[in-house]
Amino acid sequence: MLPLLADQWSTTPEAEVARITQQRAAAEAHLERLAQTTCAQWHTGEERRAVAREILPVEAWQRYADLWEKTYPGATPETHGAHLSDWWWQALRSTPWAFEHCPNRERHGDPAWWAPRWHFLRESFVETLACPTCGMPRPW
């Protein structure tokens, strides 16, 4: 028997109730923050959907919208916000709107951003011909 470990691991029912109650409160607070973040992403996705409706040809927009409905039936803001936001970002990828709103646009002028990248399937470095985020072609 290891007396030091026994002392360290010893607990009382009251201490365990307090620990579990604290864990449960922390988990509920985390889930609430997650739901708020997901709802914010849903709002971003709705904005991107509206932009896509204006920019994309009608057939392309309809194809993305129909495929969204088939892929995520019953999607809600509390559960699929990030999916909606990413879905419409991918629809807008390689458009001038995406180039202007790219989260990495500050790096577009940095030669290090365009350095060759490791391609895991080819198992070799490949030239970076477009921004991996927005699809903007390399400027030089």
C-alpha cells in the first residue's frame, strides 16, 4: 500500500458532491458559451449566404442551397452555426469578395505566405499558387 497516495486520493462524500457540482456548473457555462458562439457563426453564415445570392450565378447559388438542405436537414443555429458559415465561405471562395474578406489578407503581400507547402498525399513540397483560405491567385 502507498500511504502517500492513499492520503492524496482520500475524499469525503461532501467533497465529491462539491467537486461534481462545480464540474457540472463549469460544463453548463461552457455549453452556453459554445451555443452563443455557434449562433454568432450562424449569423455570419446567413450574411455570407446573402452575399452569395448577389454574387454567384443563380444556378450555382441554388445548387449550394439545395445541397446544404440535403446535407444538414434540420440544422439549427445552436448546433450548425460553424457549418453554415463555412459552407457559404466555400461557396464564395475564389471570388473577389472572398479576396477582400480573407482573414489572411494581411499576409497576401508576404512572400513567406506563398512559400511551397508540404502536400501529404504527394509526400513532397508543392508550389502555393493560390491562398489556401480564399483562393486568391498568387500575385506574382
